[in-house]
Amino acid sequence: MNLVIEIEYDGTNYAGWQFQPRHRTIQGEIEKALSQLYQMRIKIVGASRTDAGVSAQGQIANFHVPTLRFKDLTGLVKSLNAVLPDDICVKQALVTDDNFQARYSAKGKTYQYHILCHHSPLRQRFAWVVRYKLNLSRMRKAAKLFLRQKDYSAFCKVKDKDGKIIMKSINIRKNRDEVFISIEADRFLYKMVRRIIGALIDVGRDHRNEDDIKNSLIGCESRSLVCAPASGLVLVKVKY
């Protein structure tokens, strides 16, 4: 059976999604829980390999097992959550086609970045605290430049052989003292979202302009790109 699970997690205390033998990861904890329940080694495939400190509301993963071994899928979800750490939760489980693969079957992903405009002890765990005034109008104009781009290699920390991305939307909204930036694309390169956020923040605080963004997109900007902190980033949804 090919099973799909939807996962929510707080990535603060983890070295990212992907399994690492010497570090605590989201994938590692879920595989350990599944292996405990099924009494056999089970490997899972995640839709997005989120970085250390990045959280998720709607991460998707799939794995194969010989049989369900539980009365129903609800029983599997409850049993998994009983043995998983409190900062990881399986929201639901489904049986899917044998050919489905969480990463390569995905058609799009949406990330949201949370910015706080001042210090807030109760909210800053999942945000970037930016204490200077941001010009949202300039940020929205700069965001449109990313929608015209096709190759995002310049915004990837490790150069990718294929930097072509279909960027679907970038939305910036403010709610009192909070700013939310949502980005949707067919896929993302390593640290691409956090570098886009860093560039937009620089525009908002008047450290960069639209020409700087244009030059950065084609790899001609001499200044290094700011990588926004992982704490503010959440994988919201994966589309299939």
C-alpha cells in the first residue's frame, strides 16, 4: 500500500526535514515512529525538504507498507501521533495510487513568511522581527519583478543545474504590526524563498531598489543577498 500523510510541525528544534544520521530531523522522527509501529524499516518521501528551523502546516509525505495493519486510517493517525514528539503532528492519512510520489508528483507549493514590526515575546518564535519601517508599496512593485523571471539560479545558495521556476504569485499583506509574504511556485530552489524575502526587505527599508533586484536576478548584483531567518518561514500547502 502507498500511503500519504499530511504533517504539521514546528521546525525550531530540528536540523530540517531531510534525514541526517547525527542530527534530529522531521523525516527521521516520522520514520522512527513508523518503524516502531510496523516493526520494520520504513522510509518516507517528503514533498519539500524544508531547512533547519523552517516549519510546516501542510507538508506531504508518502511511504509504502505491506498492509495497513490498523482498523482504519484514523487508527494509524492516532497511533502515529501517540509516539511522535509534541512538535510534530500527522493531520490525516490517505491511500493513494502506487505511482504517487510526494515530491515529484507535486504541481506547486506555497510558502508564507511572517514579519513582526516590533519585539513581541509571544509571537517572535515564528517570525523575523524587523524594527525599521518598511515601505510596502515599494516591496510590492519589486515583487512583480520576480513574476517575470524564469531562471532563479541567482537566488539559490547552491547553484542548480535547472534554475527554471514557474513563479505563480507573490502577495504581501499587512495586519496591524505584522507583515505576511506568501509565495507560490511550481517548485523552489535551496534557500530561494528566504533570499527573495531578504531582497524584498532590503527594498522595503531602502537598501536596494528595483534595478538592484533586476541585476540580482541575472546575477550581476555585486552585493550579497540577505537570507531571511528560517524561523519566519512556513510551508503552507502542496498542490497535486
